[in-house]
Amino acid sequence: MKKILDLLSEEMGKAFEVCGYDAALGRVSISNRPDLCEYQCNGAMAGAKQYHKAPIMIANEVAEALKESKVFKEVTAVAPGFLNLKLSEEYLLNVLSEMAAAPKFGLELPAQPRKIMIDYGGANVAKPLHVGHLRSAVIGESIKRICRYAGNEVIGDAHLGDWGLQMGLVIMGLQEKYPDLVYFDDSYEGEYPTEAPFTISELEEIYPAASAKSKADPEFKAKAMEATFKLQNGERGYYAIWKHILNVSVEDLKKNYGSLNVEFDLWKGESDVQYLIPEMVEYMKEGGYAHISEGALVVDVKEETDTKEMPPCMILKSDGASLYNTTDLATIMERMRVYHPDEIIYVTDKRQDLYFQQVFRCARKTGLVEPETKLRWIGFGTMNGSDGKPFKTREGGVMRLENLIRETKDEMYRKIREGREMPEEEARRTADQVAMSALIYGDLSNQASKDYVFDLERFTSFEGDTGPYILYTIVRIKSILAKYKEQGGTLEGLKLQTATSDAEKQLMMQLVQFNAMMQNAAEEVAPHKVCAYIYDLANSFNHFYHETRILGEENAEKKAGLIALLILTRDILETCIDVLAFSAPEKM
Ligand code: ARG
């Protein structure tokens, strides 16, 4: 269904036309002076030159032509030529009723869904998730859900880091700890055990220790590199132990991502495209794209218009080893072959900016990606502590994501306990759910590219621009609806009614913007727009709530209309938080 601004612009355009002007001048926008009007049109200003007339004369004529309009209740021409608009309550009711009855609240779906792949999360096998991974996961998940809601086919891929030196380090760490395992016995020819000989907590201790050791001990590092090489060349024992590492780690990752409501469609990793590398290298050589520079195989990606340095994209190191780039390019090759997406979106730390420019240019230049397929990179800023530096633990170390989640849950529990009577177990459950909204909304409400400060106190507050405030609003609505039912009311088949107060009209005008907002958030892959919208909507609702007798309303028809408005507000808020990947409890 058409968006409200388009509907209003049509009505306005007709009036311009009737007066002998170009209908395109009738573009209506939301008022930037809400104290004066609800919507505005600046077309008379724009048309003045074209028609050699004072803008106020045009505005007066158009206002006159709209006197009988069923859409606008008030059209005022004001000097020097603005048109200030107020909507008719009946018209607003009609549009909102149509939205309420339409699938997805009247969101216009693309005639041809686009196939979009999202590469996000970026976890590395055997390394615990840290706060840096929070952003990629949360932003990527929300973009996936927004694009899907907007009618696209979306495939989310975890693109695990499961193939580099870190694997050799873990293998060496294990070998030093358990030298007698059959995996390290060259003469062993039997089947390898199906059970992993270690747990996730062991694995998580081994990686940091091995990584530290490799920095201090060159011999150990050389061994780890050799192990990486052997693994990559398919040595049986190393391959078998690597499979265990992968399985144990992925199981744990699934649990952690699960608590963030992050669900990948594909759990592919860097290792999955290694088979393609020889073919890709051959293709790049044969096509004349790649050449040898200082022993390495590279593709030049510099363009004439570059003002900054643009180093070539390295495909193979001088020792023939592949790199992060190589794998990303091979992944593009595979994605094109298997899925043929219209777009691939990457969500990573913004420090990978230059890297992705190189990879994208290389993929385009070499034709790995077809011209119609869009490559989009979303670089996010850093989550900082209150000191403005990247977020750390109190001891100054890297904060594990698990611990950050636990701290947030504990703080939320404390707040919930403080404010109300609730059985212990329910308080825990509720706190866990609300805590996720605090973390996720705290992150997503910022434009992704910006850095932000993680402020536990503010994020977990029930007031202000926070996740808990949004949930609090939803819970408030749910509790009124529950009371209405207790009083014998039914929630089915209720009809919205014409607004009878400013606060009610404001709320309806917020609701009516939903479909345009969602479409825009999908086009711009911008979860923060959904956050900004629900914050405004929650504010409008709470203002309306304070101004209005709802359950105490005596006119039954009017009361039912108010309840219908509550239901629609709840549904739109819940739809929005669902695409942000959190949910509301029944009580809190
Ligand atoms: N594993 C990488 C890291 O921890 C992120 C992967 C991002 N995705 C990609 N296709 N390169 O930095």
C-alpha cells in the first residue's frame, strides 16, 4: 500500500495541477515545525521562479483549491510561501485502518525479491568471543531481519575464521599438553576417536597460552606454522584433531550466539573454500589479472582517481601460502556459483576499510563477481568504555562477550528486584530478557559506523532512549490489554476510531509512518532508523497514555477504539523489536 507521504503528495499535487502548476511541486514532507503544523509543502517556493509569480500567490491559490479536501483539515499559506498542513482525522483513520488490516502493515514488497547474502559475526574458531564480536553479530542479525521483513531472500553466513595460523597454534598447544594422543602419532593408521579429547574451556585456555608463547618463543612459532601447513595439506592426524576443535568450538558458538538471538543460515568457514583456491589462482593468472611482485602474486587495484594509497591485492605470498584476502576472494567465487546473490553485505570492524576496498576492486576487476551483483561493506565503530578507549575489563584485559552479557544480566536483575515484587525465578528470567534489549538496543541505536560508549547504568535504565524503556512501554500496553480482558472485553475484531485528542492523533500519525520507515531502513541497511522510530513511537504512546482515560472510558465504542489503537501500537512495536532481535516479556 502507498506510504502516507506519497498519498499526501498526490493530493497536494492535484491541487497544484488544478491551479495550473506542475503536480511535482506538491511534494509533502513531515513538518519541521510541529508547533505550527503536522506536514508541510514547499512547492510554491520552488515554483515561483518557474512561473514568475510571488510564492505566496501560488500558495494562496493552492490553499484555496484544497478548501474542500477530505485529506487535509487545514491548509494555510504563510509568508513567504509555505503551505502548512493539518491532516483530517477521518482520513488518518482510513489510512491507519487499511494499514492495520494489510499484511506487514501495508509495507510495499518488491515485485522481485532480491537475494542478499550477509557475512557477519566473524567468529574465530577456538578463540572466545569478545566484545568486538558483539557489534558484528548484533548489527548483522538486525540487517538480516530487516531485509528479510522487507521482502528479500536473505542468507546469513557466519564465515568462521577456521583455517589460519590460530589453528596451528591450538594444535601445537594441544600436542605439548597431550603428546601421547594418537593424532600426533605418525605411525597410527587406525580410525580416530569420535569424541574430542578436550572441552571448550580447555580449548579457550590453550589458544591464548599458545598465542603468547609463539610471541616469546620463535621455535614454538615455527612449529605452529608447520602444523598449520600440514593441516592445510591434509595430514590425517592434524585434520582429525582440527575437526574436533571445529566441532567443540562451533557448539559453544551456537550457544553464545543463541543467547544474543543470532541465528546463521550457514555456518561456513574459511576452510570450506580452500578447494577453490588453485582454480581461482589459475584463473587470475590466465586472465592476465595477476602478476608477480617481489615474489608474491598480486592484482593491482589502483584507480586513476585514487587520492589515497591503494596497495595491490595480494593473492599468494612469496612462499605460496594463501592469505585472508585469498580466502575472501575464493568465498566470493563460491557464493556466486552456488547462490548467485544480487548483493553480498559484509559487516566488520571499520578498521577493515582498506582491506575490503581492495578485495571488492579485485573481485570486480577479475570478474569473480558479476557486474549486477552489489558488494556492500558496513564498517562499524568501536565499543568504548567510559574513558573513551576500547572497552576493557576492570583489570584492563579484553572483555569476553559472555562476561559482558552476565554483567548486564546481573545489573538488570538488581534493578528489577529493587523496583518490584516478583518471585526470584521470574525476576531472573525477566532480567535476562530485558538485559538483552539493553545490550542490543544500546548498540543498534547508534549509527553503525560511529563509536559508542558502553554505559551499563544508562543502557539498563527504564527511562530514556534505551531497550528497557521500549520493553516497559510494550509491557504497559500488554497489561492494559490484560485488564480489559479481565473486565470481560474481547481483543478481536475491534475497530479503530477517529482521534478525539491531540495526543491520540499524534500517536496515530506515528503509527502511520511505519511502512515508509521500514522500507527506508531496509534500503539503507540502517537498524538505527528502526530504533529512532520506536523511541518516538514509545514516547507518543506514553504521552497518549498519560492524557487519556482508557479503561475508565464510559463510551464502550470509544473504549474499544482505544483498545484497538493499543493493539496496533503493541503489534508495530513488537514487529520492530523482532527485527532488532530482542523480545518483550509479559510483565516486568
Ligand atoms: N574473522 C574475522 C575477524 O575476526 C572477520 C571475518 C569477516 N568476514 C570476512 N569475510 N572477512 O576479524
